[in-house]
Amino acid sequence: MIPVVALIAGVVLGIVFHPTVPPALQPYLPIAVVAALDAVFGGVRAKLDGIFDDKQFVVSFIANVLVAGVIVYLGDQLGVGGQLSTGVVVVLGVRIFGNVAAIRRHLFRA
């Protein structure tokens, strides 16, 4: 119940305050969102498998976002930001789909 209340509160706060992302950070926001989704789906999978650990989830969430952002930043500095961004999205996408498949198998026994 707490996650649902937190989600609703976050949506309401976002609508009320209209947060903006500084222009310097805007290229990294989509990568950060995909990295965060990877951690969330991994957490849901771990919960369904009965091995969820809240500390590990928080560390994984923060580390995924930071590492993905650093990789894209380094790519920008080396002049290959687009290629590394695509690579990060592909790798995280594969992980997300793997976790979703495991969640589906667990929920639907299929």
C-alpha cells in the first residue's frame, strides 16, 4: 500500500510543482529513467522470488542510475555519446525484458 501512496504523491507533486531538469542534465534523464526501471523490475522479480532485500534494492537503484549516467557522460566526452547511449539502453532493455519474462512466468505460471 505504501508504494501506491508514494506513487500517487509523486504524481501529484509533479503536477503541482512542474519540476524542470537543467539543460545540462537533459541528455542523461532518459538513460537514468531506463536504469531506474531496470532496478524496479529487478526488485519486483526478487520480491516474487522471495529474495527481495530493501537495502540491496536501494543500492542497485542508485548504482544503476549513476553508472548509466557516467557511461553516457564518458561517451559524450569521447565523442561517441550516441553510440554508448544506445548500448546502455540495449543492455538495460535486455535486462528489463528478462525480468518481465520472469515476472510473467511467476504470475501466470507460463
